Amino acid sequence: MFKGLALAYFLTFSLAFSAQQKKDSAVVIKKSKNDSIPKKKYKKGDSEFDLKNYKLDPNDRLIIEINHTGWLGLPPNITQNNLASIGVNVAIFFDRPIGNSPFTFAYGIGFFSHNFHSNTDFIYNKDSVGNGFTTSMEPLKHPYSLNRYAQKILEIPIELRIRTKTDKQFKIHFGGKIGYVVSDFRSMKDSDGKIRVYNIKNIEHLRYGVNFRIGFEQFAFTATYYLSEIFQKDKGVSGITPYAFGIAIIPY
């Protein structure tokens, strides 16, 4: 008897619950015109298309420069061969975006091959106190087909950069560099053959200067001016400083 009552109660409860579910599903909720769905409030910078708050990705980490290289402040009787004076600079950078701004800070290491073709002959002269030699520059007095002075410079560049927040980036880099002349030599070729002489006396091995680039995407115009002189103070021709300008290729 107890089982029969329990079964009757269960069937009655099931039918009542089913009827209520059908009634609830048939009810249509009407909203007044004043009722509105609350809109989500976006904070500034939430949108992936908010360019002002987009953080730049690291870029311009490998830079290869093909430059015209030369010296400023040469003596009047020294002539530079501008077409032949070509140098190459390769630098690897760590590029650090600064917040959500268009600025980045970059530092790295580079190797610069700086070449100077001219009619220069380096002459060593005994100094006035007899303790050493000074170096002067005089024109070569015999025919030649090659007369090049080359410096290989290991450098540490530091730059502040600006890049536009667009698919195709316009960019400006400016900064400074400090380096050391790890190797220098003079190559000369004439009717007697070709010779190479290393370690010209009284060269200033410390190099420091400023550099600048402006460009679009993977190409830029580049320029470097060194504040340090070619020769050590009071040991060579004063006032001669190296420079370079050319095209920079920026693979990534």
C-alpha cells in the first residue's frame, strides 16, 4: 500500500512540474521602450585598433650600411678619391620599446670597415725633443694604381628611435657610438708591386661620434660624424676627422 501511495505521489508531482515548465516557456517578456540593455564600458586601450596605446614590437635589430667614407679637414695638397672610398658597417641591436610610445631605446655592437683612398704618403718626422716621431701627410711623388688606408673599428652604438604605428613604418634613428680601432693598414700598388703596411704611427685608436638614420621600412639614409680625430694630439696632423654617409639596409 505504501509503495502505491508513493508511486501516485511521484506521478502527480511529475505531471505538475511538466505543466509548469510548458507554461513558463510560453510566457513572453515584454519590455518597455525605456528599458535598455546596459552597454559595456571600454577602457582606453582595450581595443586592438587603439593605435595610441599600441606597444611597438622590437624591430631594426640588424642594420647593414654601405657608405661613402672619408676624412674632413685635409691639408690642401691632399686629394681624396671619393668614388673609391667605400666602407661597410654591420651592427646588431637590442631594441627596447618605451611604454606605448612611438619611441624605442636601442643598443648593440657593430663592426665598421672605414676606407680612405687618396694621394697621401705618411711621413714620420723626428720630434723636437728627440723622444719619438710625429706623422705628417704629403702627396705621393710617383705613379700608383692603389693607395688606400683602412681602419677596422669595433663599436658600441646607443640610439633613440622613432617609428610610426602603421603597417608601413617611417623611422628616425639618432644617437652616438664609441669604438676602438682594432686594426689599421695602408695598401699601396705601383709598378714595383703591391705592399701592405700595418699600424701607422700616432693613430688615435679611440673613436666616438654621432650617427643618424631616416628611412621607410627596410631602407634608410644613414650618416655618421666622428668627433675624435685621426691622429693623437700633437703627434700628427691636427683637425682631421672621419665621416661616413650612405644607405642602410634593415632586414629585420
